[in-house]
Amino acid sequence: MTHATTMKEEPVRLLFEMTREDNPRLYDDLIRFNKGTKRVNRLRFLAHEGLIAQHWMAAQGVAAMGPLINPASEPSVSSSVARHTNQVFEAPPVGEG
């Protein structure tokens, strides 16, 4: 048993400050709510969804990996195909040139 499982379940209390520079997307999402319960519940919801997504991605990664293979000693992409792909991204935008 780990220390965490032998301890009685106590609530986790958090107090933190965050500026927009720390995490702009999260800050913008949370600032929509006034201080208090709504903001705390939104942060709790985002944390919960993040954990679910993280566990789902880990499970999908393990299932999709299958048997491990040795990396190829030679590149598996043809140099001519790679050259064409690079040219697509180097082309000027439509209407310019």
C-alpha cells in the first residue's frame, strides 16, 4: 500500500494566482466567471476533463502500438515525395506572385 492509500481521504485545498501570461487560454476561460463558486467549478470541470482525456489517450496509445518493431535503417519516405511535399508549403499564397 502506498502512503496515499493509507491516509484518510482529506479534501485538497488550493490557493493560487495566475496571470494571463502564465496560460492565456485557461486565464481567458476562467476570467469569464466572477470570483467564487462558478470559477472554481469551471476549473474543477476542466481538470476532470483533462484527466479523462489524458487517460483515454494513454489507453489508445497502448492499444494502437501493437508489437514493437525495430526502426528502419533507411528512411521509409521517398526523397522525391518529400521534395514535392516541401514545395507545396514553399509556394506563395494564391493571388500573390
